Amino acid sequence: MVSVFVGVAAFVSSLFGIVQPAPQAHEPSLGTALPSAPAVFETSLQSRISSTDTSLTLVANSVRGGSSLSGYNCFTVDEGRTDAEYMCGTVSGTSVSSLTRGLDPATGTSSNSALKFAHRVGANVKITDFPVLQILRNQANGTETYPNTLHYASGVTPTLPSDLTDKEYADSLAFAGAGVIDATTASKGVVELATGCEAASSTVTGGSGPLVVPASLATSTYNAATAPCRVLSTGNDGLIDQGFLPTTISKNITFAGTDTFSSSTVIGSFNAVDIGKNVQVFTGSGTFLVPTNVKKVSVEMVGSGGGSSGCSTSSSCTGSPGSSGEYRAGIIDVSATTSVAVTVGTGGTASSDGTSSRFSTFMVAGSGRFNAAANTGSGGDIAIPGALGSVGAVGSALCVAISGTSRFGTPFFWGSGSGTGGGAGQGYGNGHSGGCEMNNDNAAGSGGSGLSGILIVRW
């Protein structure tokens, strides 16, 4: 009764020119693979389906030859009738689910609601390859995409600009052979990422092209585990992480201009501001104990002065002077020892030579001598010979004597209207001046001893 009423209503509407809206078609989802297309399959519906059902049950599932349907397939239901319908779904046993109903026979991919019908029990069901052919046609025409990767049977070498290529051929063009263009500083091209140690050793070219430094090698934060072969970058403050700086430096560093060290700066075991301020003075022989971590010391020394002679008191006469000790100075490497023997020369007695001053065998300052230039020592960076004093000078009314003066002494100068025994002045290393006697006044003009030397160590 309902169907009769609907049919009459449609007839009446047509008489009055009432146009029914056309059913809207839509694209179905046919899955990610093409439907199967066996040559022959035919069965019937196990149960009735409505025009909106999305599943159905088959009476049997047997393909000629003994196999059965499975997966995605397409069917024609009620072929040859006015309510014939194309549909596709997933087959499992005799059940077909996820049906796409009402496929348009003109496209094979569009679902049209006007082409969806109810089907009775026993309705004829046949396999169809119509949607498969339409999909392949659309793919060949470029109006539909391929859902899966296509493969060549083997590698191909295209010859025409319109030929399709495979990945193997594309890779060979991009990464090997004469077609590869290496990047330069003036043009783009192919490069190879450098390893950390390749970057550190300034390697220019790798196995496949010019090397570039990846950002992963750059760091501004020190990490002992990953620090080797890294590209050092300043931090946000523009400074370098001090962890990258060595704690010991094997090469000499030259500071340009004036550099100021704070009281807390330590070099070795000494405060930087105190280096060079430590001093030990030897005015007699002894031992210099090398402080911990001290490798070099500054040493300066002078040998002792020579003695002088006098003259008799019976007539005017002059005695012979002694020369001052030699001065030497230098930087001495004491890294191989813990102590150094120090000898300070003692002044020569009247008419005798003095003795040398020594910093072990590292440096020797020659002694002053009687009536002769000072002995020559060895070692050091600076050497100043000892000076010979003057003999006593006799005038008509004056007797004069001058001592030989060292780097660490003040001179002796004597003038008298009668005889004098001379003198050695003050300090260290002076020679004694000669004595003199004048006018036969029987005033003794005796000789005397030179001054002892001195040795100074600084670090």
C-alpha cells in the first residue's frame, strides 16, 4: 500500500510539473588497494538487505577451481533487473562488510543514492570487474592517484624527458657519477657532513664531496665527555667557556703592554703579584733550597776584592792596590735540583788575591786580585769585570789612594798630608787601595784586605 501511494504521488507530481530533486552522488572510499577480480563467481543473498545496509550475507563463497573470495571485492546484485546494483565490500567467509553501495555504472567510483536498492532473499550475486577497470582507467588518465608504491621489475635508464624514472636512477643522478655538482663557495651543490675530527684537522673533502660542519658539532658549553673535536662557539655573553682552556701551557706566553694580576691569581704555588719579590741574600757561604714549583731563579753576585800592599816609612813611596771582584747576573734553571751550594768569596788579605763567589757550577764571579785585573768567572747573562784601584799617589804635600770599586761597593778615597795605609771603602767586593808615604816623615803606608763578595737569589 505504501509503495502504491508513493508511485501515485510521483505520477501526480509529474502532471503538475513538479520536479523531484536529483539524487546526489558522492565519491566512495574504495580502500588502499584495488578490488580483486576473479574470472567467475556467482551466488545469492542469504538474507534480505535494505537500501541502506552496509553488510550482507552470501549463500556460498566458492570460486571455480576450489578457492574462495577474501578481501576487497565488487559485486553486481540482481543483474539484468531494473533494481540491479553495483557494490563493493570486504569479504570474510560468507560475510561482506563495509559495503560501498550504489556505484555509478558510468564512473565505477561514484556512489549514487538513486542507485541503492533493497534486495530480496535469494537475489543473484555475481563478481564484477567494472570498478577495477574504471579505477585503472582513471589512474592511467591521471585523475586518480595510486594508493601504493609502484615498482619496476629492474632498474631502468630513461631516455626521453617524459620517461618515468625509478629511485635507483634518481639517486645515481643526485649522489654519484658525472652528474653530481659539488658545492663551492660561489655556488650551491652536493656536500658531505664532516665528522668532528675531520673538521678539527681541516679536512676539505670527504668520500663523496666537499665537507661542511654540521651545527651539531658546535657548542659553547664544556663537557669533558664530548669536548674532543668540537667547534667552539662563544656563549650568549660573547665569551668562551673557560672549561675549554688548558690548565697548563707548554709554550711561552708574551703579554703585550701592562698586565695586572689580582692578589688571588696563583702561578704554581705562588701568588702572581709576589713572583720576583722573594729574595735570599748570602753574605757568607751556605745552601739555597729550591722552593716547591720554582723552576728558574734570578741570581746576581760579585767576587771578593783583592788585597793591597803598603810601603816603608823611610822615604816617599806608594803601595800596589787590589782589584774589585767581578759582577755576574743571570737566570738559572734549577728545575733539576732541590738545593744549590752557595760560596761567597772572602776578601784577599794584604798583597793577596781574593776568592770567587759561586752558585754551585751554574755561575761563578771571579775574584779581585792583588795588583792585577780581577779573575774572569763563568755563566750567567751579564758580566762586568772588576776594577783595579789606584796606587798611592805622592805629591809635595798630599798622599792620595783610591780603592777598586765593585757593583755592590762604595769607593774609598783618601787624601792626607802624611802617610796613609789606604782602604777598601764599604759594601761588597771592593779591592783595597795601595798605601803611600810622603816627605820621608816616617808615617807608615801599610796595605790591607779587600771586601768579601755577596750573592743574591730572587724568585
